[in-house]
Amino acid sequence: MSLQLSVDRSSPVPLYFQLSQQLEAAIEHGALTPGSLLGNEIELAARLGLSRPTVRQAIQSLVDKGLLVRRRGVGTQVVHSQVKRPLELSSLYDDLEAAGQRPETRVLLNTTVPASAEVAAALAVAEGGEVHRIERLRLAHGEPMAALCNYIPTGLLDLDSPQLESTGLYRLMRSAGITLHSARQTIGARSATPEEAERLTEPDGAPLLTMQRTTFDDTGRAVEYGTHVYRASRYSFDFQLLVRA
Amino acid sequence: MSLQLSVDRSSPVPLYFQLSQQLEAAIEHGALTPGSLLGNEIELAARLGLSRPTVRQAIQSLVDKGLLVRRRGVGTQVVHSQVKRPLELSSLYDDLEAAGQRPETRVLLNTTVPASAEVAAALAVAEGGEVHRIERLRLAHGEPMAALCNYIPTGLLDLDSPQLESTGLYRLMRSAGITLHSARQTIGARSATPEEAERLTEPDGAPLLTMQRTTFDDTGRAVEYGTHVYRASRYSFDFQLLVRA
DNA sequence: GTCGTTCGGTTGTCCGGACAAAGCATTGAC
DNA sequence: GTCAATGCTTTGTCCGGACAACCGAACGAC
């Protein structure tokens, strides 16, 4: 069953990355069946003309992704389950698009406002200082799914309403050169206010899923704070998580 | 500012792990302030009498945890923000205990039942086959917080009601030699049924937070399926997540 | 037959070195 | 003064090797 692997040394792509991608593809594609051993590292390295550390680095990255399990004295096995994605920091827009839901956005508000105490605390800016405020309605198949309200420090990027309608906020931020690093989230639930109910075409007092999120870039700066509400009847958070050893 | 670091070569604890723990402690403790450079790897290795790969491994583990950021040509910086925990696979019991809430459990049901279609699909067992069913009420400060319903394949571990009342399910599993690996979760919301409302001392139709989770061990076997409901007025999911590069 | 021992195989840890790539500051040309 | 070229620092990648720890299976003693 000697899997077909090869690396291109003239490519600028790191060797360990080439290998890990090929292995991941083989797993995804079914060439490496769940539970099967991967063959020992030494021999694999020899077969590819790579050193063992390089092969180990490739394997380790897949272990971190949860696709492989290593067992000392046994070998490296393909994990047996339906691992999909370990909860990425993705925007709702991308999520819907990936699910083939054809997302749509209506920008209801796009302006600057003085920061409230809550917003100032989340973004670590001065209370009363100017921040962007964006309110959007997200639809899928023409049906409202969620009402999004975001606050963004001024000067980070320019927020163009047409652009906001055609893509997600995170994608805009990334293309503005911001490196997203981490986020702090709170997910809860409550009943809809009359305004929310109308906006989302739900009955009064319908249960809503709420999410607040503050996102940081790699310098530790808060770059976004959002409070969102989702129609519980049409949306739920769905993700995979790994046990960190 | 030459931070006080040292490793014990006679210890069975890996050197890179000793180092990463000391660095993490230094960050936690404030000895390494956010934004400060860590000093280059070569010099750090020389100072500790370690090789560069070992030092890199230690640093890399903290990068993976989101505490450090590396920049080629610049150095390694302590990230500037309030990173706490990146969403572990922990039980509600542990969460509450860590928050100082003194959790309490009442086992309402602990028996075996034939697997319904839903349960059979989640646990990958035969429909109609025997599975454990556990219903518990989780309280904090004497107040109901959540109603938990779990299904567990038979033969994995014995489920002792007294033990279930004094600790969390995951802790029981781990001490039974099961290595938890990953889980698939869905978080949503809905209105309480009259029975749920009474059990949780909420008004009829109150919004509830719902979570379904299937947990897998490192062989890919499903070891637990649970459907839980939380009082939205008293509980929310709170976590940090990192952007995977 | 049962149990402890030994042994081969595999991953875990660690070393020392080498070159490449990227960022930043300084220098130099215009 | 402005801008491009240069050089230094730092991390990124890769190599080849060595020994330790652990697992499982085969072996042998009782």
C-alpha cells in the first residue's frame, strides 16, 4: 500500500509542509484509512530522502490538528473519526459561504460614535473616544439569520459599505494587513426584544443565541468588538475541539 | 533584566518542558512583561547550556498556546493580551469548581436503555443495543444551573452514582484509563418545555442554552454523547480561541 | 498453562551545525 | 531630502546522529 509521496526541493514551500499536506490529502482522500499505521519515521524519511526531524515536523503538525495519534513503541496511526475543523476564528460570512448558503449582508449603519464604557473597556480605548460602529443584517437564502453589531477602533482600516456587503469583516481586516491572533468569546442566550424580533422576523420573545467577541491582533491590540444575536431557530454553533495535552 | 532560568538535567522532565514552564510562569507572574523581547534563541541556549532546537521547542509550545509571537528578523515577543484558556474539553463540573462556584450534582437517573436512532448514530453502536443513560442536575450555590443527559457505551467504565455526585464525568473517564481526544459540539438555544422549566426553576418558555456533544477517545471511538440544557439567565459559554496559522 | 523476562521495534528527547529568508537600520547615491 | 542598496540580526528550515523510554510479542522457566 506504499502511498505515493514526493517532495520538490526546488519549491520555496518548506519540505515538512509539503509532506504534511500530502499526508493530510491522503487521509482526506481515503488513501490512508483510519486506524492504519503510517510506517516508521526512519524508513519514511529514507524513502523520501529527508531527515527524520523534517518528517517528524510534518507528522507533528497533523497530530496537532488531531488527524494522527502517535504511540511510543507502536507507531503513528490515522485517527479514526470525523474530524473536520477545530473551531477557527472565522466570520459568519465565511461559515455560511462554506456551507453553500449564499450569504448576503445588509449594512444598516456605518458611522463613528463615541465609545460607551462597555466598548471602551473591550477595545481598551478612552471612554468617549471615537470608534467605528457597524450594524449589519446577515441573511442566507434571503432569510435573516443574525443581527451583527461591531465596534472598531478608528484608523485601523477604512470601512466601505459596499465592501462590507460583499464579504466578511475578518476578510477585510486581513487584507488590510491586520494579523488576527486570538479572540475572547461569550456565547449565551436570551429572549428577543420587540425590535430584534421584527428585524429577524421572529415572534416576540423568541429565544436568541447571543455572542460577544473581542478580537486581538498579534501585538495584543484589540481590533474589534462585536455583539451579535442569532435566530436560534435557524442557527447554531457547530464545532470540533481537541484535547490539548 | 536577565530572567532567572535554569534546568535540571537529572530530572526526568524533558528539558524543553522545564524551560517552557519557567517561561510561562515568568509571563504569568509578570517577570516577562507584554511586548518585551525574549532575547535571541542562540544566546538563550548558550546561557542555559542547551542546544538551540531544545530552546526552540520550548518557545514553540508557548507560541502554540498563544503566549508568544515570533517575528523573523525581530525576535520573540510576549503577546500583549489577556490570554487565559483556549477552550479546553473540560466538564461543566471542573469549570464551575475552577470558578469557585462549589458545584453539586444530583443523579436523577442511572440505568441502561436501548439506544435510540439518534444515540446509536452518535455513538456508532447498533440501534436498540444497550447503552448507559445518565441524567443529572448540576447546581451551583444550591441553585440549578443545568440539566445533563448522557449516553455512554456499556463496558467502558462502571458508573457509580455516588462517584458521579462527587466529581465530573470526564474525570471519571480519565481515571478509568480513557484518553479523551476530541469532541464535536453544537451549541444552540430554545425555549424551555414545562418540565425543563420546573426542573431548572425557570419560568415557562424561558430561553435555554443547549449543547450537544459527542466525545471521542484517541482510537476514534465515541465514548460519550450528551445533550445538555443550561439556564441562559445564569450561564454562558466563555472561552478564548486562537487563530491557527 | 501461566507468568515473568528478554528483545526488537518505534517514538521521544537532545545535540551541534549549516544555510536561507525576512526585518530593520544604516549607509550611500542622486 | 529622498530613495535605493547594503549589511546585521534574528528566526525559519534542514541535516545527521545518538541515546532513552516505552510497547508488544516472543520466549523460557516454573
